[in-house]
Amino acid sequence: MFEWIAALGVGYLVVCFVLAKAYVRPMRGVPGHVPDLTEVMVPEGKDGPDPAWCSPGLLSSHPSQIVFVFAHGYGGSRSSNEGLMLQLAKHGIDSVAPCMPGQDASPQPTVGFGVREAATMVATANWVRTKVPKARIVYAGISMGGAASWLASELDPTAAGVISEGAYARFDEAMRNWFERKATGASIYLRPVVWMAFAMAGINPSKVIPLNAAIKWKGRPALVIQAGDDDLIDLSQAQRLSSASGAPLWVVPGAVHANCYGTANTEYLDRVLAFVKGLGS
């Protein structure tokens, strides 16, 4: 009897380990070349340069002074922001979208749950500043990339603005809610998956708090976007970010998680352009 219990325990831990490893090292989707965007290599850290897409204007003799640094979400890639990047370029606004850690073609082996993603965004912004010394950076991202955008503003308080879509205010709360939506009690019986995953990533989920960055940003230019039918991130997370930062909250009716642009692309672009106009020249 004891042997069976021990075997079940070992099997349970093995399954948790496999799930945790898959969590921090998700399958990578590397998008193909987009003719109207330019691939560049952004110097970053010990793992090597990070591939990124940028609008051609950024490398021209007359780049825009406001530049967006985009971050895709967990399980995404640079193509997550492709449509908006192309539309902004038509309006003379440059942007760059690096690969987030552990995803796409990033040299980093594991995801960073917002923390390392924020560092990647700031490294990209610093690269932009070598091309456009007086660039005014807007950090913008989706889901985990949205959370990273808030965290990046804390690392780079000289930024001009923040736009987040489907971002969590606190990662530990969002993760717990996500587990519970999948199965009642999952946040408890799958707790070892969380412990193992964050040990592998070297990150404490209770310390990933974009809300704190939003509080520090209060009163400065920001926009919080949330899908009306988001089954991953609760509306309350967006409401807290909006309240803490003083940013307007736009809830997109009928949109699911990470698909606000796909659901309302015309209004999405209009709101982003209005945001840029509000930054002034």
C-alpha cells in the first residue's frame, strides 16, 4: 500500500514538473517576414541580441519623435502587434516590437512573467534612443506584455506614455483566478506547478505587481484597454490599473483576451492616434 502511495506521489510531482517546464518554456511561434517592417537586432544582455521588427521610418533620416515599443503577450509573437504597427506607420508614427523572453526568436530561454519582459522593453527603448536621441517612448503591450509595459515605466520614468491591453494588476491574483476558472480548486492542487515554474524562472509571482508601477505613474499619459469578454484577466484588474494611474479605461464589447485590435481595429487606431495627439509635439 505504501509503495502505491509513494508511486502516485512521485508520478504527481513528475507531472507537475513537466507542466511547469512547459509553462516557462512555451512552444515558440516565429512569424515569417513582413515586407513592410524591418528586422533589426537589439543589443540586450548575456543571452545575445534580441530580434525585433521596426517600422522602416525609424531607420530613416526623418524618424518620428514619438516611438512605440510594443510587447506581445504569453504565447504570442511580434506578429501580435503587426497590424497596429503598420497602421501607425501610415500616420508617420514609428514603432518597434522585440521578441519577448522565452518566446518567438528571443535568445532568452524562459519567459519572465512581466519582469524580464519589462527589461527587454527598456533595452529596446535605449536602442531606439541611439537612433532617435530625443525619442519620446510609449510602452504598449498586450496581456503579459501590457503588464510589462507598466513595469517598464517604473524602470524608465522618462517614458512619454503607457498603453496596456488585458494586463494584470498583480500576477499572483491573476494566476490564481486563471487556475480556478480552469477547474475548481486547481490553484491549490496544482500549486507545485507554480512553485516549480517560478523556481525555474527565478521569479517570485507575489512580487510581480504592475499596480505599484501604475500608482507611481499616476496623472501621466496612459490608456487601459480591456476585452469585454475576457476569460483570462478579470475586468477588476483593468479597473485597478485605471484607478491607480488615473488613466481612462476602454472596455471593448465582444472582444476576447488579446483580441481588442482584431475586434475593433478602427476605433483602436483612432484611440491610439488621439493618445499620441494628446502627448503634444
